[in-house]
Amino acid sequence: MILLPVLVGLIISPLPVNALYPSDFNDQTAKDLNPDLHGQNLQKKEFVKYSLSGFDLSEADLSGSFFSVSNLKNANLRGANLQDVIAYATRFDNADLSGANLRGADLMKSFFNGAVIDGTDFSDAVLDKSQQKALCERASGITFDSLDCAGLSEGYVPASESANKFNPGS
């Protein structure tokens, strides 16, 4: 009986597939922030539905911060401290993450298409397998090691294969 209003609400106004991902931030851009945040202390700040696209956050300390459905496309995060951040459904497309520290970050549902990741430390970061695999395809050195790219194929069973170690002979 309690679920009936929820089901009716979902049927009447279904959530679009792309609703989780930022596309237009005209209403929630970071107007109150200077786009040059180089070296700033931004620890434990919240950026919910913010567009920081093109911002200079190089060498900024964002450790422990929270990003949700945010846009960091084309942002300069070179050498930034993003340790232990939570960045859910955040776009890092074409961002410069060179030398950034993403140790222990929770990056679920986030995308890194075209991001520069030279020297980026992803140790103990939580990523979707598809994003981890995409990052590993272009990672080298410390980035390759911190993403555990060498161990990525161990135990990985592509959904398209009909026979695998969990269902031999099927």
C-alpha cells in the first residue's frame, strides 16, 4: 500500500536516463567563486550540481570534498589534492589531472573522457570497472600501477562471452 504512490509517481514522471549527469549548469554555476582557485584550501567543501568547467584548481587542496553531479570538464587540476573526495556522477572530461592525488577517492558514476592522467595517483580509489578499464588503456607509470591495471583482467568476465569460468560449457 505504501509503494503505490511511489509507483504512480514514477509512472507519471519518469526520471530521464541522463538525469544523473550534468549537462546544463546555467542555474548552478559557481558564480560566487573566482575561476582562479590555484593553490586554494578547499578542504571538505561541497559542490552539488556545480559547474567548475575550465576553472584553475591546480595545486588546490580539495581533500575530503564532496562533488555530486558536478562538471569539472576542462578544469585544471594539475597537482591538486583530491584525496578521499567523493565525486559521484561527476564529469572530469578533458580535465588536466597530471600529478593529482586521488588516493582513496570514491569516483562512482564519474567520467574521465580525454582527461590527462600522467602521474595521477588513483591508489585505493573506487571507480566503475568500465572507467578503470578506459583509464588503464592510456595510463603509464605510477598511474598504471595505482589503477591496478595489471590485475584488472584477473577475474574479469566480459558479459558478452558465452563461456566463462563461472559457467563453464554454457
